Amino acid sequence: MENPFVIKAYESKELFCDREEELQLMLRNCLNQTDMTMVSQRRLGKTGLILRLFDELKDTHREIQTIYLDIFSSRNLDDFIKLFSEAALRSFQPKTPIGERLLSYIKSFRPIVSYDSLTAQPQLQLAYHTVHEKEYTLRGLFDFLDGQNTPIIVAIDEFQQIREYPEQNMEALLRTYIQQCRNLNFIFSGSKKHIMTDIFANERKPFYSSTAFVSLGKISVESYSAFIRKLFGQDDRSITDEAIQFILEWTQRVTYFTQQLCHVIFANGITTIDLAVVKSACDQILKLGETVYLQYRQMLTEKQWNYLIAVAKEGSVRQITAADFLKRHQIGGASASRKLAESLSQKGLLNVEVSLDGIDYSVDDVFFSHWLERL
Ligand SMILES: Nc1ncnc2c1ncn2[C@@H]1O[C@H](COP(=O)(O)OP(=O)(O)O)[C@@H](O)[C@H]1O
Ligand SMILES: [Mg+2]
């Protein structure tokens, strides 16, 4: 049996754990033409849920078309247009009427069209002479899709990336086009909470209050336990309650890490899974990560490195300027602590979780954190 614990892109609803409530909410929003913003920390399953939603729409509402684009790698408006066009081409197959019209529409920008040799997906190279031409092209794409008289859901993943573009008016521009569309609805998804909040919840910004928020938390202990037991069971394997509990605690129920650990346990082939089996899979994971972890060490100053270890040993730190934390780990003063936390979160090594009760710092990579805590 193939490993049922998916560690890459979404595969099927059978291998997808829970998210029923969020899915139903998103379905309702799609049917009611409500644009959405989805925010959560990295690796909890935003992208997976979007693809799960699109899969569900394909089964239950065939008339609704879907377009998915991830703009994480984009640097400017040119890239955005390119990714958007390619995503649209992927969604509408060449032999369908819309697909034909879309291809000939895009060809009117005179791009160089090539096809990826591995995936056979279309790739575009576009050239513009003026900024005006660019904006015209983008607007044209929205108009074209909107004019097909078919409902289309467009998901733009890692949307906060538009804040990195040199074009200053991206948000105003997009907001204007989006507002004029009658058949297009949008899902904006992102991991950088403070930027996403500033885009969608700051009353001085164009997107203010224009979308419904979908926030994604961790999958519940009950759902994830049942899911893990079921997937091992389907391969005639057994797993103890204690083992499952340990998996969920050790990975802190961050979906990516939970899936990884279960994937490794499954791959080891053992049929009766107890705590010892799980713990040895954990060791295996940390051993595998070691090369990368040691590279991090090269990138950091000694103070930064020691700070990471301190946070890892604490698990999660609420008061990074509290006297006992500073003293216990010989960090120095409060402002040194703040500076270190800032530089490490800039590098993506620390995760900053802001909630109503305060700000929590933890090492972003849960496996790395376990490795550090053993030092
Ligand atoms: N509900 C789920 N059940 C099982 N696997 C999931 C689920 N959600 C996400 N995953 C898997 O976990 C990993 C991380 O999820 P991803 O959607 O990429 O997170 P994000 O987009 O929030 O960073 C991926 O391999 C994904 O396929
Ligand atoms: Mg993602």
C-alpha cells in the first residue's frame, strides 16, 4: 500500500483530515459570491484546504470553475500577470470553448509560449513597453474571465507577497478590478498575519472590510487521532493511544510536521506501532535534519544561536523580556532580547504568534526545535 500520509500537495479527500467546518463555510461563501481571506501560520494547511475546496466544488458544483495561483515567487506586477495567465491556462483545458478563447486572448499579448518538458504545463514570457500596457493587460485578463459568463473562484495564495512589489498601487489596482467583476470571486490566502491584517483590516487600505475572514487553527486532537488510527488500520496495522498522543504532542499538531512524522512511521513498515516505535522515528527525523540544522548555525552569530536554543528549551516564550528568562539563559538585557527575537523572526527561524493574551515566541520548525532542545 502506498504511504497514505501525504507530505506534498493535496491528493484526495480520503487522505485529508477533517477541516469540515472550514470547508462548509468556504463552500457557502463561494455559493454566496463572498470573497474570502484565509490566514494562518505556515504549514497548517491553507493550500491543502483550498485544493480540498476546489475538489469538492468539482464534485458538487460542476458549473463553478476554479483557478489557483501561488504568488510566493513573484517579485513584481509582470510576474503576477504571468502567474495569473499561466494559472488560468491550466484551469481551462485547450480543447474547451473557454480554453480556446483564453489561449487566443493571451496570444494577443504576443507572449512566447512554451511548455514545461516535465509537466507539459504552459509557460509564458511576456514583454511590455509601458506601465500602462501592463495595467491594461491585467485589467484585460479580469475582464476576459469575467466575460465568460461562468462563475469562477480565483485563489491567490501567499497574497501578502504583493507588498514586496515595487509598484505602489497594486492593492488599489487589484481592488478596483475585483470590485468590477460579477462572475469572479476571490480567496486571498497568506501566512504573514500582520501583513494580511494590514491589507484586509486596516481602514485606510483599499481592501478594508471587503472580504470574509476564514481563520485556520490546528486540527483537533479527536479528529487527528481518529484519522491517524484509520489510515494505519486500513493497512492492517495497529497503533496505541499512547503512541498517537505522543505524535500529536511532539509535532504540536502543526499539520505539516504531524504528516511528516506519520509518513516516516508508515514508511518504516512496522505493523504494531507503540511509543518506542514512534520515538525511534522521531530520532530518525532529527538525525536526517542535522546537516541543515548545522548550516543554520553557520548563518547565525553565537548570540543568535544561543537564543534559539533558549527558546527551544522553553518550548514557547511569552515574556521575552522577563527577568527569569533572561537570567536563566544568560541573554543580557531586555533590549538585547528584543533585538535577537526580531532578527531571528526576520530570518523565519522564530515563529511569532500574536493572540489576545499576548505574544508567543517559538522556534518555527518544530523538528529543529526538538533538536535544539537536546543540546
Ligand atoms: N487536513 C489535512 N490532512 C492531511 N494533510 C494535510 C491537511 N492539510 C494540509 N496537509 C498537508 O500538510 C502539509 C502542509 O500543508 P499546506 O497546505 O502546504 O500548509 P500551508 O499552505 O498553510 O503552509 C502539506 O503536505 C499538505 O498536503
Ligand atoms: Mg501554502
